[in-house]
Amino acid sequence: MVRPLIGELFAMSKFKVGDRVRILPGTAIPFVGVEGTIYGVQPHDGGITTMDRHIVVFERREKRSFYSRELEHIEKVK
């Protein structure tokens, strides 16, 4: 039996298409605090979900790619 080296290996991405997200402080400096919607998910070739790229589309239709650690879910208002 092969065991993953990292707990998140081969797990599902934490974000899915349509999720509302906010960009967290860190390396994505010009986008910090900006909200957008997940447009697509590009899984990491090695199956490491923390390395998945998430394509976020913003209000002006601009698209950028972020790692999951750079994003936070925005709770849906009921």
C-alpha cells in the first residue's frame, strides 16, 4: 500500500467552480481584499491540492490564478 507523504495529497480541492472568494493578504498584493468567483480549478500534476491553481474572475471580467492558501470562502447570504 502506498501512503501519501502529505495529508492533502489526492484530496478534493477546497474550492469549486462558482464559489465566492476573497483574496487574502500575502503574495497577491494588488488583489488583497478583492472578491471574486472561482471560474476554474487546475489540479496540480502531482495531486497535491495545496498546489492547485484556482482561476478567479473579478467584477470587471478580469481573471487571475491563485493558490488555495491565498483565498478564503465568502459565506453565502441567506
